[in-house]
Amino acid sequence: MEQKTNFKVKVGYGIGAVGKDMVYMLSASYILYYYQDLLGVEAWIMGVILLIARVFDAFNDPIMGVVVAKTRTKWGKFRPWIMIGTLTNAVILYLMFACPPSLKGSGLVAYAAIFYIVWGMTYTMMDIPYWSMVPSLTESGKERENLSALARSCAGVGSSLIVIITMLAVTALGKMFGNDGMSENAIEVVGFKWFALIVAVLFVIFTVILCLAVKENPTTDMKTASVKDMFRALIQNDQAMTVVVAIVLVNTAIYMTSNLLIYFFKYDLGGESWKGDYTLFNTFGGAMQILAMMILFPLLRKFFNTVKMYYVSVGSAIFGYLVLLALSILGINNVFVFFVPGFFIFAAVGLLNVLVTVFLANTVDYGELKNDRRDESVIFSMQTFVVKLASGISALMASLCLQIFNISKDEEALATVGSGSVMGLRMTMTLIPIAGLIVAYIVFSKKFTLSDERVKEISTELKARKSAANND
């Protein structure tokens, strides 16, 4: 099993995470802005589209997990789907951000709905097999944590690159390929099309590197089951379901802020330099997130177990949101001051990204011990699903905020509402996330039992069971 410590494999696996999360973050953070603020689709309509797409994935993701589990090819069970999903998703990503300018009204809404739903389907095709490789490439314990931390760190790099460079790159590409005299909105529309094309190409290149570097160690004893059996296995795995609920609550809180952040800088802090301030803040936040995953996580791991690290991370995020709310109410508009709450929030996000993957991987072993079946693809399909579900819920809530408080590209309309719309934006992007994080803390503390000691016990029990089975 040299693959576990093979440097080339680790690098290839990490590069794959960079590409796939570049794609995911571009869609998650800018699809609402692109169609609502630039193309003029009603905010509530976009919110409904995003939520419906995620509900559809409730059925699509577990089914994909079953398909992966049953796949048998000479290239393995994971890599074929990773490659197929990447190629199709890259094409859909470009088309999603290359909406024909002639489309208006219901045609525009239909275009947004169709391509966003198909984008989710194709992303699932590659994301589920990607994360399903974690348990199959590692054993429980330190090795699994290291690979999970590496993948999450690289995914954080991909996400951070997108949030850092998108708006400046979009403006630059729009001016490069647009026409003289175009409005700022028109320039951004053109820029998004070309930027999406660049990201799509990089996505394919990074996935090819992944597939060439990673040689699968297939879990030949992995059993398959019907969709009904798989849903039953998930329900019976109480620890997996606890992690799922926690992920939904935490990610909904984080994505809520992520969706509204660009509006906060554009319409609250405002000014001609809002894009530069937005980019600067995201640069700092992205750096904090990466440093948290690569440096802070292993550092804290020496002093705290994973459960305590979860509590510290959630508490840090709540504190950051309280500071963010206080600064915005005080009317502070210096972007550097906002680095203070940004540090606590983004560092918490980085830590939670790693912890969630570790927790889910551990629930695979727990489920095998409890149910006598190793449902790794299905468990990890839930990670994709809940992230999308949280994205859909947060997008709907953000859309309702924009609709209720009349926050849109029509700045004159915004001005007529007065400071109430801005205050509503501030409250929505801070108080609602705080509430979600508090509930996540309570649910996790009451239901989660997979401490580091318990994980070691489970690993020992599984090894003894397999040894006894081999002797028989």
C-alpha cells in the first residue's frame, strides 16, 4: 500500500482539489450576482432556482454514490467518473456564465435554471468519487487526517484563488474583449464569460494530472446495495447524520455571508474603490483560511482533540460575526479594520473544512462496525449534497434579503429606501449566521460521540474482525 505515502499521489490528489473547488466557488459565490445584479433576474426567482437545484441533488447524490460503488473498470471505480464529470462540468460552467445577451424575461430564467441544475448534476459526478477515495486510500487515524487536511487545504487554495481574483479578473477581461463605451455591467458580463472559460480549462488540466498521478487501491470487498438500502444505512448511521446536520447549519451560515459580501462592499461600504477593497478583504480571508488548514490545524491538533477543535472553531466564527456587526453599525468603512472579524471567521472556516472531512471519514468506519457494511461512497455523497443544500438555502435567504430590502444594481432605487436597506443587509449577513452556528454547536455537543479515543477503538475492532474473518 505504498500509495498512502507516495508523494506523487498526494500532489496529484491535492491538485485535483484545487481545480474542483475553483469551479465550485465560482458557481457558489457569483451565480446569484451574475444573474441577479448583472442580468436583472429577480432576486427571489434566482433564490428559488438555486434551492430547487439543491433539492434535486438530494436524489441525484445518493444515486451517484451507488453508481460509483458498483463501477468496475480497469481504471478503477473512481477515476472514470472523476474524468467524465470534470469534462461535462467544465462545458456547463462556461455556458452558465456565457448567457446569450438576447435572452430576456422567461427565456433568461429558463436558461439560468437549466444550466444551473445540469451544472450541479455534473459536479456531483466527479465530486462524490473524489472524496470517496479518502477512506479507500487510507486507514483511520493520523494518515487519514493528513490526507484529508491536504485535500482540504488544496481545496481552500482553489476557493481562495477564485474569491481573490474574480472581480478584478472579470473587469480586466471584460475591458480586453468588450467594446468601447460599454457600461460597467456589460463589461462584467463579458468578463465573466471569459473568466469562466479559463477556470473550466484549468479544471480539466488539474483533473488530468490527478487521474494520472493516483493509482487506485480498490476496496474489492465493498458491497453494493439498492438506493433504498443506502438511505437506510445513512439513517442507521447516527454519527454520519449528526455530522450532516452540523455541516448544513455551519455551511448555511458561512455561505449566507459569502453570498452577501459582494453586496456589502458594493452598496454598504461603497465608493469607487469597492472592487479593490473587496479583493483585498478576500485576499486576506483566503490567506487566513489556507494558513488555518495548513498550519493552525496541525498546531492545534497537538493540544486539542478534534471535537474540542470543532467547538473552538464555531466559537471563533461567532465572535467574528459579532465584531463584524459592531463595526458595520458603527459606520466604519476602512477595509483593514474588517480584517479583525475576518481573521476569526476565515480561520474558523479553514479549520472546519478539515474537521468535517475527518469526521465523515470516521463515520464510515463507525457505520461499518455498526451495520457491517462499508458505505464510503454513500457517506461522502452526503458531503456533496449537504454542501449544495446549504448553498441553496443560503442563496434563497440571501435572495430574499436582496428582494425585501431592495438591494440591486439600481442604485437610485436603493437610495430611495434609505439606510434601512443597508441595515437589513448587515443584520441578515451576521445575526442569521450566528443563530445557525449556535444551533450547530448544540446539536453536535449533544449527539456526536466519535472522540479520538472512540475512533481508535473502532479501528482496532474492525481490524480484529477482518483478521478473524481471514482466519475463518
